[in-house]
Amino acid sequence: MNINELRMIVDKRERKSGIPDLLRAVGVKVELRNLPVGDYIVAPETVVERKSVHDLVSSVFDGRLFDQCNRLKEHFEHPSILMEGSLDKIEQIIENPLVFYGAISAVVLDYKIPIIPTPSASHSAKLLISMCARQATSKGPFLKKIKKSDDLQKQQLSVLCSLPGVGEKLATRMLERFGTPSKTLNASFTDLSKIKGVGESRALKIRKMLDAESKYKKNTSQKTLHDI
């Protein structure tokens, strides 16, 4: 099939990776969207989650990886994870690589999600094009209506998973400690840092994000002529 006939739906946050531009440069039709699941939809039931080696390691330790795997499997028949970068960096990032490889083994064996390594963005683009070309005859809509869960527990976990560095595992521990999302969000730096896996650094990031004044806040101190 001609590359000019290929089409992909790409998450907008992937623009900074340079891959969407590489795809367009060879003729692939790229549609940028805010994707709730995955980074590249290359066919109706085939989605790819791209992670740099550093991000993949981080997602293992903050619990995001398995939460993402659950969502990928829930909504797509053929999910895969693209691991971009040099694996030589792993020993520089973490002291015990066996922990990392144990998590990777769980993704492949328990979730049945393949993890495909690539050395750079240009190779990632080539892989995505190849996957798209194989699935080019697939019929059906690329984008699905992924509804928010009506399950209260999942909704609570989802709220807390939006915090910096918090995955489903940490969110669960927060609820076990504080009882409700509301009490968790109002917890002090000291109380947050005592939760196993959070620590002072992550607790600081959480409180900093929650306490920072939003740019959207209206300045009510300025009176208008109508107010006088």
C-alpha cells in the first residue's frame, strides 16, 4: 500500500517527540487529537503507547504503568508499548534493574501486551508506519467513545491518579489512609509524605500543584465603574 494512503490518530502531547512531523514528512495522514488512551492509533483496534526508557522506568515505580495497561486492554484488542531509547541507561537510572525487568515481564506475560524497543524517534516512526501498513485494510472507526466509568471506586482512583507521580497503587494507599479523595486532597505535606511510596519529594510536588494559584482566577480586587 502507498504510504500516502496511511492514516494515524496521534495524541497531541506527542508533538514534542518529533514523530508526528516525521510521519507527515513521508506522506502519512496524521490527525492530532486529545487521546484518553494510548498515543498512536494505527488501526481501529491497534493502539501504541510510546514511552522513553526514562518515562517507562518512572511509570514502573509510581504505579502508572499497570494502570495504563489496564486501560489499553480495556479499550483496544491489540495494544502495544513502544520503548524508545537506549536500555544502557537503565543501570544509570535505578540501582536494581531486576525490579524494572520484573515489571516488564508482568506487562508481557500477565497483560499480554508486547513491548517493542526502538533506539530513536526516527526508528519509532518507521515502526509505526509498518504497523499501520499491516492494518491498513482494517475497517471501522479509529476513535472510540471511551466513556468515563460509572464505578465510584474507579472515579475516586481516577481523581487521585491525576496528581503528580500518582498511579493506581499510590491512589489506593491514599484512600486507605484518608478515606476519601476530599480528605486526601486536603492532607498536609507531612501526612502525605508518610504514605509508603510517596515520600517527601512527591508529597512536595503534590502540595505545590494543589496550592499554586491558578492563572484562571479572576482578580476581584479591581472594582469597575459599575461596582462603585
